[in-house]
Amino acid sequence: MNTEKSKSLFEEAKKIIPGGVNSPVRAFKSVGGNPIFVQRGSGSKFYDVDGNEYIDYIGSWGPHLFGHNPSFIKKALLNAIENGTSFGAPTEIEVQMAKLITELVPSVEMVRMVNSGTEATMSAVRAARGFTGKEKIIKFEGCYHGHGDFFLIKAGSGALTFGVPTSPGVTKGNAADTLIADFNNIESVKKLIQANKNEIAAVIIEPVVGNMGTVRSNDSFIKELREICSNENIVLIFDEVMTGFRLAKGGAQEILGITPDLTTFGKIIGGGLPVGAYGGKKEIMEMVSPSGPVYQAGTLSGNPLAMNAGLAALNQIKNHPEIYTQLEEKGKYLEDGIKSGIKSIGKNYQLNRVGSMMTLFFTEEPVVDYNSAVKSDTKLFAKYFHEMLNQGIYFPPAQFEAMFISTEHTKEDLDKTIEVNLKALKSL
Ligand code: PMP
């Protein structure tokens, strides 16, 4: 595969952009080699600047539930652009957006739009602190909630991949207010609450994790977590930036049957444009400015282009609920195919999947939390990743991430992926 143009662009980029990229995992640093510079995408595929075609399983890291450049989003954007790009004054579409979110996700009684997942989680925690009058939060080791200072403590995703789960630049003060529990381990949560009685404002969790690779929370764990938070006057925040509108129209909370107090969104909710949102119980959301004293604002929040793209995506979800059954079928098909490849080479590598989110870990022990995820052989993963890439299959270029299936992945795409997977596994 010729990737000369990507290579020379990367050399140029490294001189003027830190690491040559605008978000770390794009740089292929943990898997080695040269990142692919993308030119355009369509459906399940994208094409690089050298003209190579890839079946894409990152979907811009989650937003592209309907594949690249779906016609209904393109149309919505073209219509919107006729009227102007931004006003900084209320627009009707923001009301429509809020109505549709509150309809699709029943726990969300009120919602505020922001511009990224990071903004959503930072703002949700601030609202929880304002509401409870308490300051500390609990997060789980290996979960990623964006790059807000107080989240970059034992974080997942790129922070984990690059070996800086706790980033320099985060103050001791910030770190002291973030307590770390073990995912799927309710005793670790109870201990922290006991030791910090009446000091914890919020527990934030990815109810199905994508950022240590795909890991589902146990039913009993998440149920007990809900009960404890209610009993202790702690705001339970589900970070559904990745899982929202992906696992079900009502997100992970719908499939787990658990109602959080606040939920954060991003990715799919923007239809491929920069959008985030946070919402939940009315009594908490009414703390947010200007109805309450907790300040949060944004020059481009509720931006008309972003709202039109996002609303087009959410309307498609509302009008086609059958997509989730189809995504589950595709996910199962790919899972079975990849697993049969693993079996045929005599290994028991773990493949975790929830709906259209999936991660292959190069470890033979079940992956249920951070400690079991990091047992994966990342050198083997890197080799596997490049074998797949060279055959035109673009998996996430880092171990501790989820891959995503879209409605546009065809049986032919999945069959090719299964075939290449077998070749890649045999070559390891
Ligand atoms: N929360 C979760 C669960 C995420 O997966 C991400 C991004 N991958 C974020 C928050 C941060 O979102 P953004 O990158 O849009 O700031």
C-alpha cells in the first residue's frame, strides 16, 4: 500500500502541530508507523490522500452511527447554511433539539447544549457540585471523561495509551478532589464514600466503558451504585458521550435499566459536528445559569449547523428504531467471525462487545476492569492493527478503545474484515 503523501504530510504537520495531530490517538504513536491522512468518507469507507480505500471502524471515534456523509445529514447542513452559520441568539432548532433529546432519553428532563463531550462532563460535574454543595467526585480507573483537569486522574483512552493517565499540568488541588474507584467493584466505592462522608458531590461513570476498550458494567454493580448514590445524596452522572444513541435510542441507561441523575452526551448527538450536551433532573439543571447560579456558557453553543446535523441524526434514530436490532445482528456476526479466527489459531483472546461497540484484547483472561484490560499484550495488538490496516481495515490505532460498527457496514464489509482478521492473527 502506497502511503507516501500521508507520510510527507505527517512530517510537515509535526513541525507545526504538537505530535502532528490535533488529538493524540490519531498519531499512531502506540502502534508505531505513520498515520493515514484522510481525504473523504462515504458510507462504511474512507479514502486516504494517496487514494487507498479502508473499511472504517472508528467512525470519527463514535459520531458516525450512519456511516460517513449520510445524505440526510448533508441535506440538513446544506439547507441550514443558506440561513447563516451562527447568531449567538436563540433559534427554534435549539428548542426542537431539546424536545427530541428529552423524548428519546426519559431521564433527561432538561438539557443544555455545549460544543464537546469534555465540556459536557465538566459542566455536569459543576452542576452537581452546585446542587449538592459538596466538592469531591468519584471516577473509575480507566474511564475517560474528556480532558478537564479533574478528570485526568487515572484516565483511560489516549491518556492511558500514552502512559499519562494522570497528566502533568493537573494541579494537586484538582487531583485531591477526584477519588478513584475500581470499575465493577462496589466495595471500592463504598470505602471511598465511608472515608469521605458527606463530601462527595457526584459519581461519574461510563456505564458501558469504551475508553479502556469495551467493558460492560455488571448488573448488580450498577444497580447498587444507583442505590448508594440515592442514599448518600450523591449525583449519579452517566457519561454517555460514546454510548448515547449508539447502544439504544435511550443509550446505555436504557439497556441497563438504570436511571442516572445527569447524563452527558457528545459524538452522535452532533451528527459529525462539534457538539456535546448535558441534562437530567430538572431540579439539578435549574441550578444552571441563567435560571440558577452555576455558571456555564458558550459562544457557539446550540450552533445552527451543529443543531441541524445533530437533529437530522436523532430524527433518523427516532424514525428507524429497527437500526439497533440490525446493529446488534451485525455486531454478533462480526464477533462470531473474529472469534472463530481466534479459535482456529488455538488462542482464547478476549473479545468484548456490547451492540455496535467492540474491542479485541490480546489476553486470555476476561476483561472486566482496568487491571484486566491492561493485561492485554499491546505489542501484539500493534502488529495485528498494522496487518489489518495494510489490508484496508481501519481499526482504532490503540488498544484501549472501542471500534464501532455503523448502519452502513455491509455483509461484504464484515466478511472481508473476518477474512483479513484470520490472516492477521495467523501472521502474529
Ligand atoms: N466522555 C467519553 C465517554 C468519551 O468517550 C469522550 C471522547 N472520546 C469524552 C467524554 C470527551 O469528548 P470530546 O472528545 O468530544 O471532548
